[in-house]
Amino acid sequence: MPPGKPQPPHSSSSPGPDGPPDPDTLLLCGARLTDGRTVDVRLSGERIEAVGTAGSLGQGGGAGQGGERGADGPGDGGSRVDLSGYLLLPAPAEPHAHADTALTADTDGPVSYDPEDVQRRATEAALLQLGHGATALRAHVRVGDVQGLGALTAVLRARRALRGLAELSTVAVPRVLTGVAGADGLAVLRDAVKMGACVVGGCPDVDPDPTGYVEAVLEVASEHGCPVDLHTDATDPARLARLAAMAGGLRPGVTLSPCGGLARLPAEAAARTADQLAAAGVAVVCLPQGGCAGAEGPGSAPVRLLRAAGVRVAAGSGALRDVSNPVGRGDPLEAAYLLASRYGLRPGESYEMVSASARAVLGLPEVRVEAGFPAELLAVRGERLAGALSLAYSRIVVHRGRVVARTSAVREFCDSAASVELGLPRQGRGELS
């Protein structure tokens, strides 16, 4: 059953303990945490102000489950949202999206790179992923060649339009950077950073001189103090060793993705490479949902091997319904589900890879459901994390201390002897015809 269309949640205003509601305060009532506690969480501005036992931070009543009663919309001041039946988590982040090509799988003919088309696709894709819970996204955008800087300009416009709803950062991805043909690409890359691309990216595997390509990217990143995020299938251990050696001293850091080729290397070579990446502080973003423009090899990175070596590993979505993955959902919880079901990680480990590790890769501060931490939260209907990853249909998303998206899902069954005899719960308000 697919998730419903994201809709603004309802909430109801309630007075604070000493008078009228604070317009910058939001009270989340009766939420369950992963440790089993049921709590109230008060948000003030963009941070969590307090976490207390259920009923301890405000008056009862008001909104129904999931904020179903009341008339205030997202962002209204002094509001409360009843999260009874919901699990409250740090919001996930999306460390690997392709905003310029998203939602193009059903396009007839060549993909349009008209700036208006790219901006519309990038905005729609970011909102879809926000509905899934990702309040921060990193989008890889091609620069140079026929696109020039037009696609990047469009995605930067989308970034501005999304301000207050989600944080969208951009990675400039040139094709060729070495030799005579690479001179133009290098100039465009520098222009892209000046325009506002905050990460220097690329695909060294497609350049005639992959090592020279990496050197060029690291040089531009060092000049501007930018992080680096490179696409590579990671099939060549010697090349990866050179990359690790070159990237070791670069701050604010280097990320590789999707690195599916590491899983196809002999075990000894893969383990040695993992140790080298860990020593250099290079992070890896795997794509359990599969499909990514700029990476040709199938499969996902060897997550457990990399984590055991000490590599920071995050999980991203990759393609969102483009030719690389026409059915890509762009859902961080699906990525976590696949890590648990396919690669044997525990639910908590899987979710950490799409939340804490993903935020760390993006250079964002840590989020915990504790006082003082950023109010970047996701409420998912369910009691435990494993169940939430399995059936995460209904979600409420909080960004910068206000509710910015809600997805509701209701499953209905017709009356049957089995349901009556066993007393099975049934959602829904009416009868099915």
C-alpha cells in the first residue's frame, strides 16, 4: 500500500503554563521513543527545549491522534500535536540524490534541461523526499557539456524556494577534467562553486585519467574549503589507495559513493581497501535501493565490512524515478529497511545510517530526542523501530521546530467472519462497497 499524498497536519493551540501560547513553541505529546519511554517533547524555535514524561510539559486534550483535531496548520504558534501511537525519531537525511534528472523515467524523448523544467523536477523531488522524512538533502547536479551551468542554476533556485521546508545542498559534477578536453570542465567547475555549489563532486571513473581527475577535484575543493563527494564503482583497489592517500588531509572531508565494486573484490583486497579508507577518514554512501547516474556497476557496497573497518557509512536513495532506477522511491526508511532485510544489520544500525551518519556526511549537527538538540524529527506510526521500517506509512515531519509535512495512510478491510471471530482491529470510518 503506497503512502498517501503528504498533507499539512492539524494541531491545536494550547496555553503555556504561565499564559497564552508561545508562537515559537510546539508541543509533541505522548510520543514513544526507541527506548520504550512515552514522552512529551517541547520545541522552541529550531531546537528541542525539553523532554519529559507524558503529560508533564503541558495541559492534556487538544489534538487527536497524529494531530487530527484542531484547526491550526503547520508552523502555527503555541500548537500541540498528539503523537499517541507514533514512534519519534531523529529525522533522516538524504546524502545522495540526483535533483536534475529526478522524475524523468516516463519522459518521451530526451530529458529536458530547460531551467524551468529542472527547477520544477528538483522541487517536486525534494518535497517527495521531505514527505518521507528527509529534512536535509544533498543533490548531485551535472555541470559542463551541453548543460553548462543551467541545471545548477535551476537547482539553486529550487533550494531557495524550499527554504524553511528542507535544506537542499548541491554538488557540482563535471564529466572530464584532464587533458585538453578537461580544461573547459575545470573552468566550469570553478564557476559552479562560485555560483553556490557547496560540494565539489565528479565521476573519476569516466575520465581518461582518473587519478588526475581526483587531483583536480581536490585542488578546487581545497581552494574553496569545500567537501568532496565522488561517484565511483570502486573496482580498482590501487586507484582507491591513491585516492585515500590524496584525500587524507582534506577537510571538511571526502565521500565516495556508491562503491558497489568493493563487494565484488576478493575479500583480502576489499578488507585492505576498507582499512585505507578508514585511516584516511573517507566516508562511503551506499545505495541499497540501487540505481545511480554516474555509476555503472550493480550491487551495493559491502556495508558490514566497511563498518567493521571503521569507515563512516551512510545510506542514500540514489535515483528517484529516472532511467537509472525508474521505480526509485527516494525513501530513507526504505533504504534502512533494505539494509536490515538484505544485509543483516539490526534496525537501529540501519536507521543510524540514514539519520546520524547521513547527517554527519552532510556536515550537519547531530540530532537526538533530547533537550538542546536541533528540532529535526520524524514521527512514524508504530511502537518499535523494526515495525516502523516494515510498515512506515503514516509519518509526520518536523523541520526547524515546525511541522512541515504529513503523510497519512488508512487500511480498510471489508467485514468478514474471521475479523469478527478473532476481534481483529479495523481502521476506517465506513464500509467498503
